[in-house]
Amino acid sequence: MLSTSPKRGYRQPPKGLARFSELLQKLPVHVALVAISLIWTLPSIGLLISSLRPKEAVLDNGWWTVLQHPFDFTQLTLVNYLDVLTAEGMGQAFLNSLTVAIPATVIPIAIATFAAYALAWMNFPGRQWIFITVVALLVVPLQMTFIPVLRAYSALGMAGTFLAVWLAHTGYGMPLGIYLLRNYIGSLPRDLIEAASVDGASHLKIFTKLIVPLSMPAIASFAVFQFLWVWNDLLVALVYLGGTPDVAPVTLKLTNLVGSRGQDWHLLTAGAFVSMVVPLGVFFALQRYFVRGLLAGSVKG
Amino acid sequence: MLAQGLRALLAILIGCGGVIGLFYGANLLVERWFPSRAKGRILPWIYLAPAALVLTAYLVLPTVLTVYISFFDKRSQNFVWFTNYLDLLTDNVMWEAFRNNILWLVLVTGVSVSLGLVIAVLADRVRYEPIPKTLIFLPMAISFVGASVIWRFVYDYRPADVAQIGILNAMAVSLGFEPVGWLVERAINNFALIAIMIWLQTGFCMVLLSAAVKGIPEDILEAARMDGANEVQIFWRVIIPMIRSTLVVVATTVIILVLKVFDIVFVMTAGNQGTEVIASRMIKEMFNFRDYGRGSAIAVILLIAIIPVMVTNIRRFREQEATR
């Protein structure tokens, strides 16, 4: 998605003087692109380098001083990561984030795929209206739901449990999941599904043997989007898990770290990187699905 | 650590296994126990039931309840008509939040859409296109909290007599200026926060707009060049009109996102020093002041602001269905 040939602007590669003049003509474009890329990247590089420097160095001088001796690796250390993972509880938070994010991705996928199939290929009254409701719910701000749900959770004794967050994320991710998957499943060829049902396949069989395998690209996009959304979420965790530190995910832990150790940059930078490593991995490994899911899911409430 | 890992694994297995078992069980039940004619009528509802249940429990009912609660006092005991709304509309802090939110809306949408478009068009002209695009898109993977820590470090402030470790103040000092308290100076702190959001969202705008720009047929651009249009004219007269619908979608998306901006303000300044926005105010009313009436009223105001988008979405969907 991010790399698309064929290129505009040249037909055949120019030679000699023509090539030089083309380079000169395009110089402003190159300068602008390099400058913007640099501005966009510097803040993250600063974070990464600082997280690897000893405490005294981080607090005494700027991270860019490292670049004066770029191959002197003795100025780098992993001790900040050890501290932040153990003493500051970021390791526990990392496990909590996994515990929150994996079921909060799998559960909505299962529920949304079944619902999307019913909405796309089963006949029943009110089908259209249900889907219009889903489209409307797509942009409802989550803020609209916090107070009643939190009250219900307190009454049921569910506040501060993993189950509470799983179900909340399932509900909040549902409109997008149904919308995305129903559009995809609905665009599968009609003949294929009718042929299977003429052959006597039950709905469950059509669903598991035909629909799910064919819809994998859409399911993957939704999975990546939902996983990253849950992993990066602060608001839902804050509202439903806020008072219980032993279930706090990385975003919440990092926020608390900013509050309690606001000037200890050696810890904050390492903690921030720990919280970012999974999304960055997903970004690089699954870029195609990431972009697709992001584009489809950008309207989420 | 091992025990925690096992606990996490167990929780994951129970959570994921539970839902899949649910569907198989329900389906088996219907297949076994119902005559085939009734099956066709019941099965769609079995497939839909879990989704309908969570949608109702987590979105529909709470939304209705929040509107209801917003007409009650702090503890939801007495019906107070529109008092919460009137209080909010006469509250100075709330107006500050509205003002800031509008500033966010205008600047984030304006800058990230136009910058995203410019980068998309520029990158389209070079061979190493994927590199700048990946670098600019990368922040999309980072959480708002992570981004806030990154930028708190960029904005770090120290008194003039100590070495600066924030890159922005280091630059300011090396150019001969006094170090600036980017997050405390009331004239600039909102812009400092808005810059973070622009950093996060430009990549998103760029990717969508880039796809639209590449969708413009080459012969149209060629025809414009033959007619003697220069690159700037082509940009304004050909490219922009041809990608207008994508521009609208991208801008709407950014607007919805910015309307609800919360994490950045919460982590960076907690809404102090004149940086409050609508969503951060709502959490404050809810947790710090325990005023559920006003908290709900703020949420309703957010919803009202989003309703036009909702209506447009539904209308677009119905058109799309009509042509299917």
C-alpha cells in the first residue's frame, strides 16, 4: 500500500546533461521530502537513544551528544529496560496488555463474523434496519457510554476485571467489525453460496468451510485494527480498570509513570518504548493489513 | 513472573474459547431440536444474538441512559431539567474547552490534510517514495500515550543555566534565545499539544490521499501539460478537484477523531494552564468531581456535534445499497 509503482514523471531514464538538469529541477522536491522525513523521525530517535543511555547521561546532556561518537557502544546500556520492566512494573503491565488485547480481538472477530454472515446472506425481516443501526453506532463517541456501563459494572462487582474490559472492547469494536465484514462477505459471489446451499450444505458448514476462508483478508484487517486499537487504548482502560493497578495495561502504567516519575527520562523513555514495541512490530510485519484496517476503521467512535 | 504469565494465558484461553464454544453449542442445539422449517427462521437470530446483545448493552442502552442521566443532578437523584446544560454553557472552563477544541479542529484538520496531500504529491515524483511515506506513516502505530511521552521529552524545559535535554529548547538556546516552557506558557501550550496530533495524523491523510492521487488517469495530467499548464496549476486545477471526495472523507475522519481528543491532553498537561478540551473535561467531571449529571451532559454535547456525520454516513450507505 505504501509502495506503488509505476512512477509518474519519467518515461525513460535521461542521460548525461539531461539527467543533471532533471536532478536540479527536482532538487526542491528532494530537499522538502528529506526535511519532512527528518522532522517526523527525530522525536522517536531521541526516545530510542535516550532509553539506551545511563541515567546520569540522559539527565546531564542531550541525546544527540551520542552521535558525536556513533560507534562507541559503551555509552549505551540496557539497565533502564531492566529497571522499568521489574521495579516499575512495566513487565506485569505488558502481560496485562496481552491479556486484555488478545481476547478483546478474538471475541469481537467471532461475534462480528457470524453477525455479518447473517446480515449478508440470510433472509429475515428487519435485516436492513439492523444494519443501518450498526452504521449509525459506528461514530457514537465512547464517552456516551462510560457512566451507565461503569455503574452497571460497579453494581455487578465487575469493575477492575479483565472480563469487564474484554466485553467493553467487544461492544465498542462491534459496529466496525460488522460493517467491515458484512461489506466484504456481501460482495462474495452469490453463485458460490447458492451452489453450496443447493448441495445441501448447512449454514454452519457454508460459514466455516466457505465464508471464513474467503473472508480472511477482511478478517485480518479487522483483527490488526482491533488489536492495535485495544493495545493503544487508554480511555477504556482508565475508566474500567483505573482503580486496580495489578490489571493495568501498558498505556495506563505509562500514564501513571509520567505522573509519578515525570522527570526520570531514562525510565520514561524505556517505558514508552516497551509500550510501543508490539504495535511497531505489527506495523512492520503486517503493513498491508494494517493500512487496510486503518483506512476502513478510521471512523470508529 | 511465570505465575503471571500462566494467569494471562489462562485468561486468554477462557476468553477466546468461551465465545467459539458458545456459537457451536447454539448452532448444534438448533440443528438438533428444531424442525427444518423453523430452523431457517431461528438460525439468523442465533447468529445475530451475541452481536445484538453486546451492541445493545454497550452502545444503545448506555447512550439512551446517558441522555437521561444528563437531566439529573450530581448523584442522579433529582430531575433538574436543563440545569446541567445551562451550567456548562455559562462555565468559563467549559468555554475554554470549546474554544480549544475548535482550535484543535481547525489546525489539526487543516495542517494534516494539506501537509498529507503535499507529501503524497511530492513523494509520487521520486524513486524512493516508500521511505519517506513509511517514516511519516509510522507514528500511526504509536499510542497517544506513547506519542505524548515522546513529545514531552522534545518539549522538556530546564532553567537557562543548565544544559537542555529537550531538543526544541536546545535549539532555541543554541540560536541565542531563552528556553521556553512549551507546555506551561498559555500562549503556546495548546499549539504544542496540537503539533503532536498533527505528527500522528498526517501519515493517515497522506496514505489515503496518495491512493486518490495515483487514481487520477495519466492521460488527464498529460492533456493538461500539453495545454501548457505548469505543475502548480495542475495541482490546483486538476488534482484537487479530482480528489475532492477523498479530501472530504479524510477531513471528516480527522474531525471526528479530534472532537474526542483526550489522551494527549490528559498525559501532557491534565487540562491545566488553559489546555482543557471537551473530552478531558468530561473525565474530570466524572472522576474528580463525581458529577455524573454534568459529565453526561458533556458527552451528549459531543454526540450532538457528531450527529451530522452520522446522518451523512447513513445517507451514503443507503445510496450505496440502492446501486448494489
